[in-house]
Amino acid sequence: MKIVETNDLVRLEREIWEIPTSFSDDMRVPARLYADESLLEDALGDRSLEQLVNTTTLRGIVKYAIAMPDIHQGYGFPIGGVVATKLPDGVISPGGVGYDINCGVRVLASQSTAEEVQPFLDELAHTLYRNCPSGVGRGGEIRLEDSELERVLEEGSQWALEKRHARAENLAHTEQSGIIAGADAAFVSKRARDRGRDQIGTLGAGNHFIEVDRVSHVYDEEAGGRLGLFPNQV
């Protein structure tokens, strides 16, 4: 595996870096990384950029292999890696990054500025920790009988909405409204159900986390507007 070094990266913008296809003969598209210099240094410290380059060789890949700011070494893809492939040639890789349950990304945009939130950061952190169970093996407060668990498996976020664990706008901003059409709980084994039964309503551990961020600047006004983002927002 060819090692990616600092001089292999082209700086396109302040926090956008690219590894061009000239880096390796088998790259089908460039690799792009969204990171400041500190995050870039961390990425150069493991094999995550080499893994990102590997993803550029996938059949049917579209435009770029992209790494988000949380990039670090994964199983195949780097954690934080994003790849789109196109039919009819594009591959499907269900375990490219790993096999974590519900390892997705969600933006919850407030209408508050950093200055408004600053005096309450400690209180905010304690409130999040108190209300969002997290850590290896830590279960939540939601306890379900088998019949109710089957509803969760088949109805997804619609069940959460009905039980007031979600809002309608949460479903509107979730892929497929948080429901997989045709889901059949009969295909989920008893062992799998028992393992996940107490994890409903929990955050998890490792790379599953909540972070409170400040928007330093918006690169794409149209995309940022759709997400409700503005500079200095929390």
C-alpha cells in the first residue's frame, strides 16, 4: 500500500484537500478530504488516507471519494468516508466502513449563536449526558415486550413518533422517513433481538457520539440554507 504524505495533497480551499488520480494508477476518481490542518495531521497519522485512496478504485464510483472531518482508520473504508456509486456498474458494499448499528449522521440546527450558548455550556453538557444514555453496554430506560419490539423493527421511526420519542420534522428529514418498506421482524433472530432490546433510545459508544459545534463558515449557501445553517450558529 502506497503511503499518503503531506506533499501528495493539493490544497483546493482553506479546508478542502485533494489527492489527485496521479497518485496511483488504479484511482478512478480523486479523493477529497474536508479538514483543517490539525485534523489533516491526525489523518496522516494512521492509514485512513490510504483507505480513502483505496475506495477511489471501486467500480462505478461517481466524482470523488470523500472524507468528512471525523476521518480515522476503519475496516475497509475509513470512518467518515463517503462514496456514491452508479448503476449498472457500481458496487454495493454493506460493510465497507464496518457493521455498527445505526451509525449515521444527523444535524440538529439550533437558532442560537455561540455567544448565546457559551454561558450555559456546562449545563448543556450535563443535560445531554443525563438524557442520552451512552457507553459500552449501557442500556436505556425504554423497555419493550416482544410484540412492541416487533413494531419497532417493522415501523421504525413511525413507532417513535407515535410514542412521542420523535417529532414529525425528524421523520421528514430522515432518509425514507425512518422506515424500511417491507421490513419483516420475523427475519430478526431472538439472539439479535435480545442483544438490541435495551439499546433503544441510547447513543452507543466509540464513534457514536453527540457533539456541540459552532458553524465557522458556510461553503455552499444553497446546501447550508436547506440545512438551516448560518455562520456562528450552534
